[in-house]
Amino acid sequence: MDQTITARGLVHRTVTPKAFRSAVQPVRAAKFRVIAVLDVRKAQSNPQSHVEQNETYLGEKYWQIQPLKQGQHADYRDSADVDKAPEVHLTSLNHASLEAADPAALSKFYTRVLGFSSLTRPDFPFDGAWLEGAGLLLHIIQEDPSVPKRFRSWKDKYTEEPRPWFIRRANHLAFEVEDAAAMEARLVFFGIEYTKVYVPDTDAKQLFFFDPEGHGVEVGCDYAKVAHMLRQKLGNNGAAVAP
């Protein structure tokens, strides 16, 4: 096994098949599901992939798979290549994750302002919380100090004081609510600045605001009316419209 130390102090090991089998044994003994590990073993035997076993500063092991011959792989923008690709069928959206400098404070925001419920969380070696609400699982994760970043908070990417209207055309979580007026009153009650807009040609409200860590959040209503209007406009041209 070849081992190198990166500039950030991470241990990178190139794993031989024999060493890899040794690393897998404790996982099997613990009777965990090893789907990801089995996939890595396939990649290890695939001459088109290079596999490295890595370790974080917390001692967590993970495997990095790097396809070889960059620039010679199939192109997903080419329909002919897509037709030859192995088929994959996603079953559902499992969860969204938000990193946080203060996971406890962010968890309180989503539970107390937006009504999420707390769930039991696995014993990861870092702080965080698992929440559930609006049909969504939300994982709040303590940010990794070893990861190099241009900015710590999402608000820091802006060159001036961020305002909620910035969120409309940026990354954000979007939720639907039955009563937008009640949501507005709740935001005002907690002193949270927000921007209100309407979907064009409808009375569907969209409220945009930041959570304490700078992630964008949208809460709106009457989205079903928007979908109905779009169906009427599109007619039978075959375009898909969200329900």
C-alpha cells in the first residue's frame, strides 16, 4: 500500500487488491451493508479506474475512484453515447444537506421557525442533526474545517450586504405552505427579513429569506394553480409540467 500525506495533513493510500480485502473484513464483521464497498472492489479490478483509500482528519475511511484516460470517456451530451450507458433508475429524493458552523442553532431555526421535527441520527464523529418536515429529510452537518473554501458562509459570496431577493436566481430550498399570509406573519414575528414576489400572471406568492447560515429558503403557495395555468398554456404539445 502506497501512502502519501497531503498539504492538509490527509492520509492518502493507494490500495492493492490484497490490502483492500483486509480493509473490507471489519465492515463485513460488523454486518453492515457493503454495497458501496462492493462497487469499489469492482472499480479496483477495472483497468479504467484508479482507486485510493483515503482517511479524513477524524479517522474516517473512504475510497476515491478516479476514471482513467480523461477526455476519452462517453459524453452525456451525446445521445448516441447515452444510449450505450448502463441504465440507472433513481427511486426517490432521499434528503437535502446543509452545512453549518453552528448545527444546533441551524437546527433550531428549521424546527422552531419552519416546523421540522428532530430525528435520531447515527453516531457520526462530527456534530449535526437529522430533521423531517414537508415530506423532506434535512441533514444539518457541521462544516469540515479541513476543506479549503473561498468563503465560509453562503452570504460571503456576495460583494455587498446580501438581501433576500438575491435568492430568487440562486441555490435554495423551496417549500409550499397553505397560508402564505400566516407564513409572512411568522417571519415578521421572528424578525426575519424576506422578499415577496408573485409568479407571473398568477396570484401565487413566493417568499425568499436566508437561514442563519446563509442558505437560501423559499416558501410559497398556490403552486398547483401555477401548474394548472401552464398546462392550459402548453396544451397538448407534449411538454411535461410538474403536478
